[in-house]
Amino acid sequence: MQACQMGSSSVRFFSSLAQSLSSAPLEHTHTDAEECEPEPVDPETLLRQCEEVLRKRPPRPNREFIRTRTSATHDPQIRVMQWNILAQALGEGKDGFVRCPMEALVWSERKYLILEEILTYRPDIVCLQEVDHYYDTFQPVMASLGYQSSFCPKPCSPCLDVSGNNGPDGCALFFSRERFRLLHINHLRLSAMALKTNQVAVVATLQCRVTGRVFCVAVTHLKARSGWETFRGAQGANLLQQLKAILSAQQDENVPLFVCGDFNAEPGEEVYRRFMNSPLGLDSAYRTLSSAEPSYTTWKIRPSGESCTTLDYVWFSRHGFSVDGVLSMPSEEQIGPDRLPSYHYPSDHLSLVCDFSFIQEPHRLM
């Protein structure tokens, strides 16, 4: 898997994104055409290639699934992955992980560590944040693995301030072409207090090719840092409003929904409460199965100190899906004293992986 070098035209293209937030539209988004299928790659072959490249690194600790089965259904499960993968430019240039060796962040190996995780769990839907190598790595590789995708960069990505960057970071959504058909795509720019912000979302309306069931899936990344709780609450309210409008445009008003993201908010924050109490009938997958959110989804050490907290969530419609299983978080011992990222964890965030089933509609039980 050879990453392409960016030419001068690409640099000019991405530099043009660095304009004021008040004037930057979402005009550089990307969505694969359904008919554009590249030469397929065998997932097992690519996984072995990843393992070979990473053979000198510590093995990735095993994570177990916590499972339950509360709904009787013959429909196949849908596996959803949520992951902030850490933008390469930020990891190397701005995030200041004081206990992480720079050698652990070298892209030529770190990209294989990210792909190894995806290939290990083989999700049907992959929701990623902080993607700054979409065009030269994730889009072509994931397409060869059978995924269709869509990418929405931040209008003014902080990656562009880093020397030698690979373009802006943003949200990327991947889904199995074999399992799902794309009906519609929306790229959203979130607002707060009537002002457009630097945060975005991708929303896809998909149809399951096996069952014919239609659902939506959204991926987003809200504003970071403490002191911005009210701002994140406003962003969440705007996202819920835009999602409601998208669902209202469907022929069936009961279309269920997944919302995956790095919310940069702990469970006690306003935006979390907004989602829990939303009229869209959403719930958090990990909270539903385990009665509480994980103790952490990110654990890092920066110059300002150690941060161990839960910021990432997989939300789902209670009326549409049941949670069959979630991937457990690694223990403190498995993570290690230097925390994240590291030689065996490519990001400062841990991946969330959830298995869902459709809840049977009354007319389907007849």
C-alpha cells in the first residue's frame, strides 16, 4: 500500500480551504460513485501485510465483545465502528503527546496499525474523525476492500497550519457496498448560536440489500476543549435539528438512525443530555448494554497533564435497532503507563465497535 505524493496542484487546492469560517462553504466534499469499484483486495491478505509491516511493534492487546441478545430476529447484524483516528498532522505537529515516541507516529507504519484494527473487526459501517489521509490512503484502500465512502473536511482545518500537512482533516463515512445501497448523502456544517462553525457531519441514507430496510447513519466531530460546553450543546442541538429535517424528508417517518462521533463531551455535559432526551428517540449503545458509558474512550498525557475520559459515542434509534454486543475497552494495564497513542495504539482515542440488529416491524411479523 503505497501512499501517493501530493503534487503542487493538490497543495494549492487544500491551501484554498484556509479561509475565514464565515465564508468557507462545504464545496470540497467527496462521495464515491456506486459504479466506481476498484480491483478488489482480499482482506486476509491485507491483514497479513499489516502484521508483517508491524512485526517489530508490540502486539495489539486483545479486546473482548460484551454480548447480549434481547431481540429474536433473523436479520443479519450490522457492525458499526466509531473512531477518532488522530490526524497525522496533529499527532506529529500540534497535539503534544509528551510520553509517545515520535517513531510511533510515523505514518508509513501508523496507517497499517489503523487498517489492522479495521480489518480485525470487519465493520459494515466505519465512522472516522480526524481523517487527513482520505484521498491517498483510506478512500482507495477501503474501496478495494468493498467500501463506498464519503468525506467532508473541516472548512478551516488546524492541520493546514502544520508544515508539510496532507490537507485538511474531516469526517469520513465508509459502508459495505455488498450490504448497503446509498440512497442519499448530506454534508452538514454545524451552527452554534446562529453562527456557522468549523465542525461538520456526514449523513448517509442507506438501504440494506438483504432486508430492504432503510436507515440513516451520521458521523460528526464536535468542538474540543474545556470551556466550550455551551457551544457544544448548541452544535448538538443544531445537528439534531438537521437530522430531524433529513428524516422528515424520507417517505417513512420512522426511518431509524445511527449517530457516531467524537463529541468531545463527557456524559454529564449538556450535549449528551440533549441526545439522550432528543425527540428522535436516541440512546447510547454502550450505556444501553452496560448500564453506563465506558470509564474512558481516550487516555493521553500532554504537557498540561493526564486526561482520561469518555468523549466518543455510538447513538442509535431505540425504535429501530437492538444492541447485540459492544467491544470492551482495554484495561489500564493493556494501555500501559505512557497511555495513548503508542507503538500498539495508533490514536489517542480507542475504537468503539457495536453490533446491532433491526427491531422487527409489526407487519414483518405477520
